[in-house]
Amino acid sequence: MTGRRPSQIAGLKLKDLIQQSERYFINFPRAKQRNQPWRTAFNKFAVVEDLWLLLQQQAVAVRQAFTDRLGMEVTVELVPELPLFPVLEDVDVQSELKGQLSGDRLHVQSASVKDAMDRVAKTIKVISERTGLPVRLNPTRFRYTLGTNLAREGKGEYVIAEALDHSDTQHPGVYVR
């Protein structure tokens, strides 16, 4: 829905879900930025309410999962630092949670995003009208589709670059051509 890279989705934390008045945003960590450490640059992206509500359910489930894993409530100051898509098996119940949340160790790997999409594809079994074969769903396909659809709507390279979180217009020209 957002056209983000798997690494951007995997790197999300609960604090990246932002509500301002009646608008909803995801503050995505930037990816593929030269000389930028993990989660130091962000791009706020508006999302529809349906996606927002799903992500809120995920946030509640994550809080409960950490509570269950740790055997106690996560402190209020640490809740925003929880990964939106965690690897709970990697939580060390003997160590301080704050230190574990500072890096990416408790976040799913980027490959997990593609794996999840593969499971969805098998479940929903989308068939191509053109070929009659199952459609291969993957994050790259959704990024390309977003860029291509924007180009078909007559949007320029700057709009496409912004939508795909590119730093310049060097690559979005592909979608326009």
C-alpha cells in the first residue's frame, strides 16, 4: 500500500505510527541512504484509516506479546521503542529491555517481509487475467506498480520520487518512460 522497501517496513517501531488530528502517518526510516546509520533519517507518509486501524491492532498485539514474553508490563517510556514487527524469540528476558531495543536485533529481517508476502500470495491465489498463471506478489512488484500507476496518472518524476522515497529524480524517470 505504501510502496516502501522491506527494510523500511522491518525497521518500524511503534513510535513511527503517528496520528495528527484525523490524519494518519507512518514515519518510515529511510533506506539506501549513503553514510546514514540505521533509523537516523525518516520520511513521513500519509496512510488511509483502514491501514492505520490494522497497524494499531498490530501495536496492541506487540505490547501484549512483549508483556507475555517478559512476564511483566513494558514500561511506558519503552513502549514507543518496541518494534512493530518483532522477533520475540530473540528477546533476552534476563537482560535490560532498553538496551535490546536500541538496535535492530529484535526487528524482523527484511527477508521476513517477502516471506510474509509469499504466504499471502499462496493464500489468496491471485490469477493473472493476461496469462492465466498465478501472479507473483513481492515488495518490488508493488513498488514498481505504484510508480507505474503514478506515471499513468500523469504525475511527474518529482511526485514519483517522493512517493517511492527516492532522494533524487535519477531513477523515477523509468516509470515515466
